[in-house]
Amino acid sequence: MNCNTPTDVTFSFSGFAQRGGRTDHHADGWGIAFFEGKGLRHFVDHQPASTSPVAELIRRYPIRSRHVVAHIRKATEGAVAASQQTVEFGAIGGLTQAAVLSAAIST
């Protein structure tokens, strides 16, 4: 989600998280990253987003951000583990960037 002003994403995330095991079969983990000003917050969990205590924290956290990246995972390859929830970060042109990668990670 990208917005021109900081926007409350609690409602959108609450519906999105239900797809992680309750209303869809993508129950093998999830992740979210969002900016608060120039700071970046990043949360991942291997549990289904619909029942995850970490997702419950996010549903209750008053996120107001211009940029949010979230994903839910269905494990077609690789283990069900927090290390498989892949929101990646980097700097391009001095600006922090976040992106979701859909790939198995070998550790």
C-alpha cells in the first residue's frame, strides 16, 4: 500500500490477515514492513496470520504509514519457519526500500 499521506492500515491488515489460514489456505506464515516517518518496522511469523499473536499485536497497533508491504505464505517449497517469511530491505539512492520476495531460502 502506498498513500500520499500517512494512512491507518489497521482495517486493511485485519481483513488481509484472515486470508492467512481462516478464509484462504495461505497459512504458512506472514510478514509486514512499514515506515513510521524515516524509521522502518518489520514483523514476521511462521504461524498463520489469522491466529498469530504477532498479527494480533499488529491489528491493535495504530499503524499510520505512507508505505506498507505485507504478505502471507503458502509453503510450496521449504520449511514452515520464520526464516522463510521474506520481506527484504535495502537502500537505493540513499532511500530505504522494502520488497516481498517469494522464494525458498536455504540456511
